[in-house]
Amino acid sequence: NRRYVIASIPGDGIGKEVIPVGQEAADAVADRHGFSIEWRPLDWSCERYDRTGRMMPEDGIDQVKECDSIYLGAVGWPGVPDHVSLWGLLIPLRRDLDLYANVRPVRLLEGVTSPLAGRGKADIDFVVVRENVEGEYSEIGGRLYRGTEHEAAVQETVFTRRGVDRILDYAFELAKTRPRKHVTSATKSNGIVHTMPFWDERFEAAKQRHPGVGTAQFHIDILTANFVLHPDWFDVVVGSNLFGDILSDLGPACAGSIGIAPSANLNPSRALPSMFEPVHGSAPDIAGKGVANPIAAVWTAAMMLDFLGEPEAAKTLEKAMEAVLTDPAARTRDLGGTADTKACGQAILKAI
Amino acid sequence: NRRYVIASIPGDGIGKEVIPVGQEAADAVADRHGFSIEWRPLDWSCERYDRTGRMMPEDGIDQVKECDSIYLGAVGWPGVPDHVSLWGLLIPLRRDLDLYANVRPVRLLEGVTSPLAGRGKADIDFVVVRENVEGEYSEIGGRLYRGTEHEAAVQETVFTRRGVDRILDYAFELAKTRPRKHVTSATKSNGIVHTMPFWDERFEAAKQRHPGVGTAQFHIDILTANFVLHPDWFDVVVGSNLFGDILSDLGPACAGSIGIAPSANLNPSRALPSMFEPVHGSAPDIAGKGVANPIAAVWTAAMMLDFLGEPEAAKTLEKAMEAVLTDPAARTRDLGGTADTKACGQAILKAI
Ligand SMILES: CC(C)[C@H](C(=O)O)[C@@H](O)C(=O)O
Ligand SMILES: CC(C)[C@H](C(=O)O)[C@@H](O)C(=O)O
């Protein structure tokens, strides 16, 4: 009797509306595929910060370490500065659990319209693999002459060989499981002259470790251009923390909506639980209205089930979600449909 | 009798094919508008590096300091590493002449097709203003434990108040000359926690200095998405060295072609000559074939004439270029036309 314990952190804003839909959908496929999920609800959020002065309890990381995985909605709310909300919850989860692989599939789904002219399903189907714990997102740095005209801010970017090699290896291994078996590396070694040439060297070394995988390399500037001009060129795209962040918003935009993009923050060693979160944020503008699109949360749940070792259940969930997207009466308004969050969720349950 | 002395550096690859077209076109409008240009040809390039071991002579910067401006084709050639070609020519020109404002107009022109569905001329008309001498492009940094498994690379990003304020001021002043009077700031203060919050503070301060200009601010990830989803939102977009670099390739891609995008590297104080270069590179794949698109070089020449104080001549040149783009027989193949570089250049001369 397979049973998974999953920490559920709806977080802020629409996170609280879409996570319940994802849970219900996951429970439904679990039922169909002969396993069960014990959800451990956690109220970690900006609301909790307002109440207690902390986004999560001091032993928060220890609490989630006991779970099989973490299902997170969205973090951030107006009035709570990002360095509090994000660096008090999202970033520590990524770092303290060593979730070094941020995996973000980009697929143009039936029922969703790409802003790119003449592009169909076959043209946009790739995965952005983002280094998730080092690089440009660094707490090393500070200010000089604060508040004076001589003020300066410095920020250290740090890439380690272990850190770069393991994310490149993850990207190559992922490529091997895909029909096209191709990895594109995002670089900027012509401008960022210390860290990026190092990244390129490690990419060269990774190629040697993974024969049989096709490769390409672009500077980040032209790479963003090529996402728009030639999305069909890409299969697995690997980038640093910052470049991966950029590409995994731009990619979903090219595929029609950031509102449906899922992501997995993985610790591929499985020594610690991995975390799964939609790419979208807490969306204060539409939060509380019941109109948020739950598709990203559902797709994210599918990625989680797949990683937990339930690939069949994941497939069922993805298929249900894709079926629902083709029906305008079941799609939410951001996708030109008429459904609200609940109705879209009901349609998914029905499709399961 | 107005006369301008312009250093002409065709550089590498297609730079050598498009710069002559730009010069001829500039001479033609100069003639019509009652001034003249003395071109000072300089062979600074990867070829020169192969011959002499240097991209430019040791007194290169002093040589160009005597000119009114610099007209540059493209820098870089396979076999010569970027740290030699770019950091031996392009970057020192930008830095030693304090060309802190990199200005890159993005406009969807008649005759050019946008990859974005349903977008026309009215939807894409903005300018990317890029900080050009500090920030992420830094020589500060290096390696630890080189060549071992403990290897790490570090790179320091440095923003100064003077550096940030002056580029923001440039962006706001530019916005004031445009009908929409709006500035969008590219940030990433939720992830890059030392330099980017500083950038945001300076943007707040700049708003106060420039009342009457509308503003917006986006994190770079969602900003790239919005270039694709809502290009009509943007008027002047200001970003750091790296973010500006990315946005000024993505923007032209959305406007149909990087092959036609111009750029100005400005020292707005005019104490030193400014430099003008197409956004495109040396394009080794098509170099020497006579098929390169000279439109970027011509548009770049127009920006140069405008900055030199010849706005009427600049307008004539831009109009000629735009007229030529509407004629498939005068457009180059990358734009679906049939012309080669020469034929396109002749058409521009005729239109002038
Ligand atoms: C060639 C490279 C160093 C350069 C840059 O990144 O500045 C180029 O991409 C540009 O945009 O002018
Ligand atoms: C909210 C922010 C810190 C975060 C990031 O940049 O990592 C987000 O953009 C993401 O992509 O998950």
C-alpha cells in the first residue's frame, strides 16, 4: 500500500486557490492508481509573517525533511519585502534542501494559443533546466558609502565545479530520456569573463561524459532571440540560476501562458525531499476572486507524482489536464475560456 | 562648412561589407544637407590581431579621440577568442571613451515581418537604453583551485551611484523627447539581492528628479515574457549592462530581425567621441558572400548623424532606408527579398 507524505504550502494569494485543486486532482489519480497521499498543510506565508514575524517556523526545514515532497503554491505579497518573503521561505527551501535542479517544461498545449505566428504543438516542446542554488543569486556582497553620492553596491557571483557539473549532468541525463537527445547551454562568456568561460569549460567536459547527446551553445542575448525566432531548435536548455530564471519565463510566454507553466525543484540524489511549485506568482491583482488558472498547479502535481515514482498516475493527470484545455467551457478566462478556478478543477476531476 | 571626422572601423566578417554601404549612404545625405565627412579608415580587427598580435595599436584610443565619432562594423572571428577580440577592441572603446549609454531602438518597420502574431508597426516602437560600462561585465574576479575538482569561479558585479544615476537620467531625458514619455526599469531585486535593490532605489530617486514621465518596473524574467506578450507596453526600457544586452537582442527579434537593429554607444557629455555599431555580429557563416543586410549599418549611420547634430540628414537617411525595405527587389534575402548587399545599398542611394 503505497503512501506518500506531502507538505502542502499554499503560501500567498492565488496559491491558496490553486493548491487545493491540485491536491484534489492528485488524490483522484492516486485513488485510480492504487496509492494514497497524506497532505501536511503548512501555513507558511506572508500572512504568517505578519502574525509571527517569520515566514516559516525556526524548525521549518526540519519539519519538511520528514516529508516525501513539498507542494508549494506561491510566495510573496504586497507590503512584505521580497528579501523577507522570498529569502525567508522560497530560497531557503531551495538551498537548505539542496534542490539544485529547477526543471521547467515548456510545451505548447492544444487549446492554448502561442503569441508566435504560425507555431503549433510540434514547434514548442522543450525543458529549461536551471541551476537553482548558486551562481548569480548570492548573499555575498553589500554596499559602500551607503546613502552618499559615492555609494556603490557589489554582488559576487560564485560558480563551483561541483555545482556546475551536477546541473549539466542532470540536463544531459534528462536529454537521454527524450527523443531528440539534445542539450543547449546558455552562456555569456564574451561579456561575463570569469564565471561564464568556466561554465563553458564545464559544458565541454560534460559533452565528453555524455557521448550521443547533441549539443549547442548560445550567448544568453541571442538565445532569448532564438526562443522567439526558432523555438523548434530546443530540446533541453540548461542555464545558470539567473539565465535559467529568465529562460523559464520567456519560454512559457512563447508557449502561450505563464499561467500554466509548472516547475520542479529537485534534489536528484533523493536524500532530501524535492519541491514542486507553479512558475506563476501569487498574483495579487486576481487573488481572492476565484478566477485563477489551476492548470499550473495540476501540471506541477503531475511532475511531483512522476518524481515520487508514480509515472502512470502522472500521465493520467497530464492527460486529464490536456483534455480540459481543449474545452473552452472548462478553460479559465486567461486562456479565453469561461470557467472559474472551481469549474476548471471540477472538469479535471471529471476527466480523471 | 560643416565637416565631421569619423573613424571607420569595419572590423571583421560582414562588418567589412556593410560599413562601406553605410559610408556611401552617409556621404550622399551629407551632400544633400550641406556638410561633409572625412572618413579615417582603421583596420582594427581579428585579421590585424593575427598579423600584429593586437586588435588595435597601443595608442588606438588616442587616435580615435581626435575624431568626432566612431563607426564600427563588427568584431569577432572564429579562431580568435572573445577575450582577445572583444576585450581587446569593443569593450575598451566603450570603457576608455566612457560611452556609458548604449541606445538601441526597436521598431517594427514596414516590409519586415514580426514573429509575433498579429503585431504591426504601431505595436513595436521602443528604445532599449543599456548601461554600458559597469555592472555585470566586470574584470574583477577569478578562479580558485583551477583545474581541480574544488575549482570555483567568482565574478564581482559592481554598480555605482554615479553609474546608475547617469544611465537612468539618460533614459528619462530620452523619454521626454518621445510622445509617450514612459520609462520601464529592468530589475531582479527579488533574486539579485545586493545590486538590484540598489538599482531600484536609484530608479525611485530618478522618478523624483523627472516628474511627468510615466514609469514601470519589471523583474527581468517577466520582462522578457512581456516583450513577447505585450510589446506595445514599452517606450523607453532601461537596464543594466547584462539586462540591456539581453533585451536589445530580444527586442529586435520581436521586431522581425536582428539583422537590421542599430545601436549607439554614447558619451552624452560629448567630451569624447561616441561610437555607433550595428547590433549584429560579424556573421562568419555568410561573410564574404556579398549577401549581408546593410540596413543595420545604414540605420546606425543615421543615429550617428543625428547625434553629430545633423537631425535632418538623419531623417533623410532613415526615410530612404524605410522606403527601400518596402520593396522586395531591394530587400536582402534574410528579409525575404532578392537583393544582395550591393543592390540594397544602390537602392538606398537612389532613394536618397
Ligand atoms: C559581443 C558582446 C561582448 C557584446 C555585448 O555583450 O556587449 C554584444 O552582445 C553586444 O550587445 O554589443
Ligand atoms: C520570486 C523569485 C525569487 C523567483 C526566482 O527568481 O527564482 C522566481 O522568479 C522563480 O523563477 O521561481
